[in-house]
Amino acid sequence: MEQTILNLLSEIRPEFDFAVSSDFIAEGLLDSFDILQLVTSLDAEFKISVDGMDIIPENFCSVNSIISLLVKNGVTK
């Protein structure tokens, strides 16, 4: 799951190395438009629908926070 998320992130912003970042938002790697693109990609990849209430920066600041979001929305590790 982690590698899939990193692949999706690199498709959105190939100029950044998300694997070495500790906070995608604070470090400026993702903006609000990128998060919306990522949600669309996650929905398609994992066949889920991320709840709109969950689309907040805290859920997209790291691979672990994204994994937690996916688990909350029904994806199994």
C-alpha cells in the first residue's frame, strides 16, 4: 500500500521525493489542488470513496496519514 501511495504521489508531483519527506503539506510538496487529484487517484486505485469531511490537510501530510485515511474508508492493509 505504501509503494502504491508513493507512486500516485509521484505521478501528481514527480519533482518531489515523497519518500524522504516528513510532512508533505508543511514542506510545500502538496497544495489543495494536489490533494484533490490525490483523492481522485486513491478513489480509483483502491475502489473507495473518500468522505468529503476527510479531505483535510492533516490526512495528507504523510504516507502513514494517507494509509490511516484509506483504512478508515474501508481499505484493508
